[in-house]
Amino acid sequence: MDGADPHIHVEQSVTRDDARVRNLLAGTFGLVGDLPGTVTTGCGLSVPYAMTSGRPESVTCLTCREHGRTQHLGLAEQIERLGSMPGTVITGAQMSQVAEHHRDLARRFAGECGPTT
Ligand SMILES: [Zn+2]
């Protein structure tokens, strides 16, 4: 066992924590994940699900914060690409809202408060 790890991590697949995206992706790709007891973190550890958080302010592992930032940025772009695909059941406005939500999370993971770059 790796003993007492005081850090809060993010799950490697941060999107699983977000019900909105989970539903969105499930509807689009048929991907649904059950919440497991143990998860792989952004920094490659295996920890109990309770030791992870989807809220940037709660994540104390620096590697995981960086991982979360990258994940959410990538997800925002992915969502926007989906939004421009014909035949999608979700409206562009909904997509933008979800994408912006993830941009915001990415900023919070980075510890930024305002829009930069
Ligand atoms: Zn970590």
C-alpha cells in the first residue's frame, strides 16, 4: 500500500465527474461509466474515489491540477466541435454553455481568476 496520501487528486478521466458531460457524451457516443471504488488519478496513482474531486479548489495535487486543466480545455474544444456537427440533438447554445463551463474549470485548475490567453 502506498500509505497515507494527504492529497486530493483528480480522476484521470475528469469528465466522469460531470453528470452533464456524462449524459451528453452518453447520448452522443453511448459511453457511460459506473463510478468505481478505486480510480486512476491524473498523476498516475490509484486512489479511492473519495480521494478525488472534480472541484479545482479541492484538488491539492499539483500534477492533477495541471492534468485537470488540460483535460477540461480539451473537453471544451471537443464539445464545441460536436456542437458544429449536423444532426446533433444538443443545441449550439447548450454546447457553448457546457464548453464555457469547462473553460472555467480549466481556469480554476490553473488558479487563474480572469480570462488570460
Ligand atoms: Zn495527483
